[in-house]
Amino acid sequence: MPADSRRDGPPQFERPFEDEDTKQRVYGAVLHAREPTTAAGIAERADCSAESARAHLSFYADLGIVILHEGRPVRYERNDDYFEWRRVNELAREHTIDELRARVSELTDRIEAYRDEYGADSPADVDVLAYDAERIDDVYVELGDWATALEQRRLHERARQKATGSTARSHG
């Protein structure tokens, strides 16, 4: 396969950040880390020196993007609360209150339909093994969609409340 035939596709898995600068590679590496990781571990993933990774991680910690865990060795992890805050702000900025309200309502209807279909309050309450083998894959897909709908409703509701609160203050 010619080297330029992959230009429009995703980067190779082995080196997903190779065309980015060090700051971006460190950012990407910490986002992909599943647990608190040392600067050396992040540096290895980002293909840079530990000192360079540490400097960028310190900057990201100051911004709240990563959480710094003191100790020997110091470890860093992605701050999921920061990314949720960013997502809520993005939703509130990009959608009207009516659009957010409609989306919350739509998601609530979907959630209620799943609750009725499965006779359960949440996807975690469903015993997948109680279903026929040929239906299990569909059940897993539906439970995933249900869990996603719950999360999306929570985020859209937070965005709606934020947008309503900021509108109320500006008119008050």
C-alpha cells in the first residue's frame, strides 16, 4: 500500500500522534491513558522526553485538564470532570434552550421505552443471559444505547439548566 493512500484515513495505531507537536502528543497520550500514569509513561506514549512530558503535564494540571497525584512517582490522569464541563458548555453555547429541552424530552421518551421494554430502571438491572442466544447481541446494543441515552440526557439537562440560568441572569 503506498504511503500516501492512508492520508485520509486514521493514523496508524502504533503511532497515532506522529504528525503532531510534543504538546499535542502529550495531550493525546494522557487522554488515552486509562489510569494514573507517570510522566515517563506518558512520554513513552507521546514519543518525547520525560522532562518535556512533565512540563506539558504540569501546564495541563494547572488548567485542570489533568489531575496530578502527588507521590513517588508523581502520576497524572485525565480529568473527566473537566471534559464534561467543556461538553456541557459546548451544548449550552451551540443550542437554544428550546432545542435542549426538546432533546431532553426525546431522550427521556427513549429511556422510558427501554424501561418499559425491559421492565427495569437501568441497563445495569437487566440480566442479558435471560434472553435467547440469537437475541443477546441485540440486547447488548439496546442496553448500550439506553446507557448512552441516560448519559446524554444528563449532559443536555445540565446544559439546559446552564443556558436557562445564564439567560435568567442576563434578563434579571
